[in-house]
Amino acid sequence: MAKRAVNITRNVEVASHVRLCNNPWSRFWGLMNKPGLPEGHGIWIVPCSQIHSCFMRFRFDAIFMDKQGTVLHLEEKMKPWGLSKMIWKARAVLELDGGVIAKTGTGVGDVIELRDE
């Protein structure tokens, strides 16, 4: 079943098609070797408190959240071959096309919710 991510603090959809990566294999592969993310698409990685962009071909945004979905940290337009800092209290990371954080006005303290479509 397809999922969507909604910033309930700002009442805005962050992604309309979200793939859940909740097992070791899907978390490992994430966005590696993908040509990009179509508009409105993203991946929700859980559990996760740090990400890398090795083998990535494009810039992307990442939203780090605790288990309640509260935004703890933002990485905007992360470059290929990078490493985020460790966000110790993070439980999940939502990776999106670069520019989505700015477009939606998402900020630290907002709450993101993963919903069934």
C-alpha cells in the first residue's frame, strides 16, 4: 500500500508517494544508484539516525525525526558522497528530492506523519 508524508504542523503534504525502508536490505540500498527522485516521491528509513550519500547521483533533502515524528534535524540538498551528522535521538529519516524542505517550509519542531494513501 502506498504511503504519503504530511507535515501536520503546517498542514502540507511533503510527499505523495513514500516507500517504507524498514528492513536491513531496503535501508542499505535506499537511494543508491538511482537516477533521482520523481516529484512527490520519497523514502522513509526506519530505524535511522545517520545517512550517507555514497553512490548517489543527485542532491536530496533529508528530514530526521524522533519516534513521534517531530523534526530534529534537516539536511537540505545533500551532495553526493556526503555523510550527515549523527542525530542520536532520531528514529527515522525521510529522504526527498532536493528543495522539498524549502518548498514546504518544513522546520525543526514540526511533526511529520506517515499515512496510508
